Amino acid sequence: MKKSSSIFVFLIFLSFLNLSLTWAASNSVYETFLQCLTNHTTNKTDNISNIVYTQTNPSYTSVLRAYIRNARFNVSSAPKPLIIITPLQESHVQSTIICSKQVGYQLKIRSGGHDYEGISYISDTQFFILDMFNFRSISVDIDQESAWVGAGATLGEVYYRIWEKSKVHGFPAGVCPTVGVGGHLSGAGYGNMLRKYGLSVDNVVDAKIVDVHGRILDRKAMGEDLFWAIKGGGGASFGVILSYKIKLVTVPKTVTVFRIEKLIEAGGTDMAYKFQIVAPTTDNNLFLRMLLQPVTRNKIKTVRVSVLSLYLGDSNSLVSLLAKEYPELGLKKENCLEMSWIDSVLWWGNFDNGTNPDVLLDRNLDSSSFGKRKSDYVQKPIPKSSLNLLWKKMIELGKPGLVFNAYGGRMNEIASTETPFPHRAGNLFKIQYSVNWAEPGAESDKNFISQIRSLHSFMTPFVSNSPRSAYLNYRDLDIGVNQNGKDSFNQGKVYGEKYFNGNFDRLVKVKTMVDPNNFFRNEQSIPTLPIFNAYGGRMNEVASTETPFPHRAGNLYNIQYSVNWAELGAESDKNSISWSHDFLHEFQRKNPDTSIKVVRPFMDVIKWKPPDRGVGGNKVALALAKEALKLVEDNFLIEDFPQNVREEVETDMLI
């Protein structure tokens, strides 16, 4: 008995020692990080500690929870950041990036917190949160029909500030007023004017970002590749978005909204089927959304079909239009509400009629609801017979609903490669799968998440395939998670091709160019490729004995292999370092000759310019280099090519 007691006391001692060591390590990281921030701040009068919250700070919990919009992640068991940084000025963001790299912690970036999977504020590895909610400045220039908006501003604040300056201008973005600008726009963004004006990012003309080196870059400084990537590719993969410059759009003084509801037994099926035909092809001034929800009426389970609208015009013309195109709706003038555009923002945000627009400045939101979302794209109308099967499935499950958002119009006119968001022409509408619940606990989570997954699986025959596409801003970890380790690219490709289709490869190229060591990473970030640095040219002319560096003539390029990890300890170090070593040897084993025989002519084209080669010789070299290009993906910058072959490279090899 005495021996057991001694063992028990010893175990308690070990536990206490472990907690003490953990606290000491965390405190050491905090002190190092704080000192680094102080050293790098441009204003030495700043009290940096006022923007840094550790877990022992009395305000830590309230700051953390202020922008958690999904109760699934607002529980004690959810991973917590060691530190939260709430920058007040650009130099604070620059310093945070530099100092996070110095201490080796993952940095999560949060603007509004409307992240369905909590990617912006939780992690399985040790991490910091950079919370951008103070970057909420909005500068509207009506004469130029533009505005600079901070990444931490909300959509409601943007709409309100535009309305303050003009009653005939607006911006095409989401209907939820508390969504943050940074995440919404960097993930493409859409709203109820997309058929008239396209996505939010189709109306972005400039941006400011802090890159991995701590530099502040605007569109001109960052270049068109990076600017392209942060307009729908997820800004948190490439840097920290400070602000976007948006192009305002014109809206009429009077717009019209309506909501028509029918049960499936009372014309709802016909209304739902015809929605698929009319909504994507009707007048571009009309946006229609359809909600499908399981309900109980007179103790009988059924499905309710609701169609909502925003029409950029008056009710008379709308009723006339839909009487011809959509008689199944049964729209009458008394179903319509005419109002100003700002009042339509409130109506779509589920505020009561007559609510003062200044409610759009309120950031408070009840986060008591637990939720899960998924998405799909539909390219052919779902037959009535299949809709009837869908009703049965929804009634069987009992909770999840569907939201159909019509495409067409301006969305059909913009190329799929114009931004990272590829889901343009050919898509009739996007589906959002939605389930919310109030009951806490793992069993409830499991039950309702299982329901929405079941509904998503049921819809497989009716949606896009190869890949089954999804919308980035409806984050869904079911479609893939990146561990950011040895298989990062292949893991990223699984979800990346669903979100971005053919644009994924270009995003990877940009990512590898601007953040080769993958500092900006999360569970669904854009991965990098191994980095190939071309030699040749002057490197071939300097003797290997000229300096201690001997790798001159005879070397085509060097390869940088990169792996990052956040887990502390010798075992993590061993596993991660051994992967990099094994990958190198496996690469050499599989490619003993190919890189020498095929890439050498390719290098001739890139760096060596013998006077007798000529364009014809270059064509031969380019043909020989095609196999090598598969290997090096597109990591060589186009600027490396001689001017006389750039056009051929771009045309023949699709770089």
C-alpha cells in the first residue's frame, strides 16, 4: 500500500513537473516573441503588450470568442492559440510575421470569423492568431466610384459607408452583414447581385498585402500573379491581406424583393423544378434563391420550397417578367416589396422592415448555434422524379436544408481563368447544404454532421463530377485536409482541384514563388512544390576553385526541399528531417538519367545563348525539354527565357 502511494505521489509530481515545463516553455516563447515585436516596431512609443494576449491575460477568452461564429469550436476542448495579436497598424502585422517565423509557430489569420470549419482560429499544432478586426477603415470615393476597405471591416459596415455617400451605389457581396471583408473577398465572395455584376472579386481593382518577408505590397509591387491569386485563392495562403480597393456598382433608387413559399403537396415540386430553368437564364437584373427545408405541418413531415428575390427594378416590371417566364411561382404585385437598395440589404439580412440601417454597424452576433456546411455545383436540371426522391431523403433525415443560388448572367461572361474561382459558364446554380443545431456535445455533432453528409452523398448523381466541385468560402474539411508534411502537394491537390479546378496548378506556382517555405499554411491552404533554381550562364564560366562554393559548370540546377513542422520534441524533428532526406534519395533513384539527358537542352534555352543556335535550334531544344517540364512543373519564371523563345514557350508548353 505504501509503495502504491509513493508511485501515486511520484506520478502527481511528474504531472506537475510537466505542466511547469510546458508553462515555462510557453512563457519563454511569449517573452521571445514580445521582445522581437518590440525590436521590429517602427514606433518605439508603442506598448506592444497592449496588442498581445496570452492565455493568462484576463481578456484572452473574450478576445478569442468575440469572432468565433460557430459554436462547434467555442468549447473548452477546442485547441487554443498560445497568443492572440490584435494589430492596430501595418507595422504590427509586419512584425508579427517576422517574429512568428523566428519562434517557429504557425500563424492563423482571422478577419470576421465566419469560417465554417474554424480554420482561421483553431489548429492541431501550436499556433498564434493574428486577429485583424481593428483594420476596419473604409474610405469611399464616390467621384471615382471606388473604396478602400480594411480586411477587418464587415460587409455591413461597407454597405453602410457606401449608403452614407450615395443612394445609387452598392457593392456585390454577401447577405450576412457580419462577414469579414478579408476572408470573403480572398475566397471570391458572392451576393444577390452576382448575375448583374459577377463575384465580389470581379470588382476588386487593387489590394495591400504583407508578404512572408514582411513587405507591404500593393498591386503594382506584388505583380499580377499574386494579385490574381488573392482574388479567390484564399489570401491566408499567400500573406496577410491589409485591405482591398473595390469598384462600386450602380443600383436603382427602387429595388424589389419577394418571398414565395409552397409545400411540395401544393405546387412546391413544380416551382422547384422550374426554378432550375428560369433562375439562371432570366433577366440579369433578377437574382433568385431557392430554399428547400424539411418542416412539419399538421403533424405531417413534408418539405417547404421558398423562392426569394432581389430585382434591380420596380415591382410592375418584375411581375410582368415572371408571369411569362415562371407562372409556377404565381407571383402577384401584393407579394412584392419595393424599397431602397440599403433596405434590401436589411431585408436579406432578416431584419424587420423599417429597421434603421445603422444596425449594419453592429458586430454582435449570437454564436450559440452549432453548424456544418457543404457545397456543390449543378450543371443540368434535376428531373422532377429525382426531386421527389430528394423530398423523401430530406424528410427521412429531418434536419439539413438546401440553398440553391442561381448563376448565369454576368457569371457566364467571365472566363473561368480570370480569377482562381473557376465555376462560371456551364453551372446553373450552386448548392449550399446547411444544418444547424442547438444541442451541445459530441453525440449531437456526430448525428447532425452525419445527416448532412448523407444528404451530400445522395446528391452525387445530380451534381458536377471529375472533380466534384466545391466553393472555397463554404469550407468543408470532409473533402480533404493538408497535414503540411511530406505529402503536402498530393493532399492539397485533393481539395484544391475541387475548389479551383484547372486553376489549382497556377495557384501552386504562385505559392511556391512567393512563400516557398510554406509559412502561410492551414488545413486547406495552397501547397508548394520543391524549388528548382536554374544554373548555367555565368555559373558555368567561373571555375569551381574560384571560391569555396564548387557547384559551377556541369550543374543544371539545385533543388530546395522544404518541410515545416510545429510539434516540439526530438521525435517530430527526427520524422520531419528524415522525410526530407528520404524524398531526396527517392527522387534521385527514380530519375538517375532523365534530368541530365532531357534538362540540359532545356537549360541551353534558358541560360545559354550560343550565336549559332537560332530559333530553329531553340525549337528542337524545347521539344526535348517537354518531359523535363513535367518534372519541374512550372517553377521556372517566364522572365528566365530568352525573349525570342518566350512566345513559343507560352504557346507550345502552356506555361
